[in-house]
Amino acid sequence: MTLEIPRPDDWHVHLRQGKRMGDYVRAHAAAFGRVLAMPNTIPPLTTPDEISAYRELAREAAPDLDVLTAFRLMPDTGGEEVSALADSGIKAGKYYPDGVTTNSKGGLSNWRQIESALAAMEASGMVLCLHGEEPTASVLKREEAFLPVFREIREAFPRLKMILEHVSSAAGVQAVIDDQGPSAATVTVQHLLFTLDDLIGGSLNPHLFCKPVVKTDEDRKAIQERILDGDNRFFFGSDSAPHEKGQKESPHCPAGAYTAPMALPALVSWFDGVDALDRLEPFLCEFGRNFYGLPSNRGTVRLERRSWTVPQISQGCVPLMAGEELLWRVVSISAV
Ligand SMILES: [Zn+2]
């Protein structure tokens, strides 16, 4: 059995910097047509020039992959800067609470710090991508503890497009369902498929350790239900976050799951397994681009139902589900 779909979108990726960046970009290009890169680089991506230089590096590595880049909202980002970013074609800005995850020091401690930036984002139709965790709360409650901020921003900016990135809890799912304005959530492979038991129930799996952490079966079910329901506010964003094997398997394991090499086969295998292949294409190719107001990608990707083992190492990293068998594989991708 084979399946051909338009080259899909991944609305949340980390491409990093330096010598491995090209490898990570190509890993996405092997399965996707467009990605939204997150700006938690050092220094962070905050200006049109920095962003176009970063996109140029990505383009050199994989000319067929459309790499969009969010800018990072800093405590001093103002409305004029946002307007300049919007004029240069940038579609999204990323909100990191201070210290919440990899390279997020110097982030925001209060959304009111960026009121004028948010007003400019709303006026220009930009998307606010939220890392929705309150870093001072207990780890399993961090997403829920952030939701008052989500609601306060909505009250102040009724037309602002907001995405609760890598939604991980039933409370987060419910906040998006209940929201009266234009909001959505990105869904990762790990939050769709796994729970805390997979992370720490047996021997610790550092390659599944990410922020926000995978949670309970109830939380996973709430996410799965939205996807199976075909809810257009829930679409794919992998949060693929490469860290080299030695770092992940150290006493100071950083947060992040590397999913670029296995995300698409894992998703197709899951949708097939729950007899919902008809939900796959909207989740991967339609809902997200409609939310962002962008055209569909050219080209297609072909998949085949022939089992495949996720490699033990890819681009120096251990991918999620390394060594495990998936039912589907990517056969080929074409940009035209
Ligand atoms: Zn991320």
C-alpha cells in the first residue's frame, strides 16, 4: 500500500546554528515542504536582517525547503520593530517565558512588557507563538499555570492570532477549544504518542525528555481526540530539537526530542493504526497553512506501508524511537 500527499508543513522546528545546521535542515527537507524555524539561537533572531541571513543559510543547505523563521520577542521589543518585521514578510513572533527551555534566558517575565509589540502583531495579522509554560510552577502543571496569561492576552487583543505551541495537557487543549478568538495549537509526535510512563516508567529515556514534558494518559487522550475529530485548530509542529547524543546521554541532559528523521513515518503509522488516514492530510498540509494564511506547498511525498527501523543515530543525534519499528516509511519526495 502506498500513499501520496502534498509535501507537508512542520510549524515548529529548531534548526540550530553552526556546522550541524545544514544536516538538520536537510533532515526536514527529506519529508517536508515548509518549516517554521524557532528563534532561540545565540544571539536570538530579532531583526529582519538576522532572520534573512539565517534563512539564507537554510536555503543553501536545502534549496527546496521553504524555511520560515519566527522572530523572538524580547522584553524591550516595541511596536515599531514589529511593524518592520511584518513589512519584511515575517509571519510569526515567539514568546518565551524567561528561562523556560533551551536558550530562553532573557525571556519575558510579564506579557505587559510587550504590549505595544502585541498590538502591532495583532494589527499586522502576525501569529504569536507561545511557549506556554509558567517556569515557577511544578513541572506537570506548568502549561496549566500559564493559561491565565493566554486568557489575559486574548482579553487585551481579541483579534490576535495565537498558537499554544507543543500543547501537552488536557487543560491546554481546553483553553484553545474555549477561546473565542483566532487561536490554535501545534501538536508534536511525542505528545501525541507518549506519556510520562514512556519517559520514566521503565529506565529513563533521555531522548523523550522535552519541555513541556509528556504527561498523563488523560492529557494524551485529549490531544488525540482533537486530531481524530479533525479539529482545524490542531495541526502539526514537531518541535524537533536536536541535541547531540553525548549531551542527551549525560548527567545534564538538555530538553528536546529529535524527531525530524522519524516524525512523518511515525505519524502515518499512528493514523493508519487508529484507522484515521483520512485525517492525516488536513493535519499535516491544510490546517496550519490556513491559520497562517499561506498557500499550499508544491510537490508531493510518497509513503509506503513497509516496515522500517528508526536509525540509532541521525545527524549525530539519537532520534526519538531509535531502534523501533514503524509500519510506514518515506519512499520519495519531489519538489515539483
Ligand atoms: Zn520548540
